[in-house]
Amino acid sequence: FAAAIEATGRGHLVVAGLMTEGCVLQTSLTALRRGQTVSLVLDATAGETPVTHAAAVTRLTQLGVVPTSWLSFVSELQVTYDDLETVGLYREIQAQSPTFAMYQTSLMAALTAR
């Protein structure tokens, strides 16, 4: 698995999954040892218990893994609303966030009322 990732030539690995203290931890540690940057999508990752999950996340962040959320990560990929090729899909992804959907609805209502 590590060799297949390395063969892509990418230097940044984004990790999410089950179990934080097992597969996620070992995948992240291997990537760090191979000199890759690792981001951990916390709201798409879980452990067997809250304690073991927290312990693994603490260990990983101390080693340099960057914690993020799924919406933050997607926003980082989009960069700007000017990218017309991907902004439609980005809007669909944003709509999966209840808070963002409420904001978007109120913003559109305000703009329409003008």
C-alpha cells in the first residue's frame, strides 16, 4: 500500500477511516516516515472508543499530522469560487453542511430581496 501511494508521486496524503488507533495511525506513521505530509480528516475518522481515538489523534498531531474537517479540506481544494470548472460540485458538497446550507439560504434570500 505504501509503495502504491509513493508511486503516485504525491507528497500529501489525506487520511480518514476506522480505527484511528489502528489502520489510520499506522497508515499516517508510514507516510510520515516516507517524508509525506499527512492531513487527518477528523470528522470522517473514528476509533473504538473516544479515549483511544483522542489518544491516537494527539499522538499524530504531535508528530506533525495536520487535523482538518471534510468541509475544510474540500474548501482548501477549491481555493476560489472563480474556478468555474469545479465550483458547481463544490456547492453541492457545501450543501451537505447544515450550517453552511442555512447560511446559503439566508444569503440567497437577502440577495433576492434587493
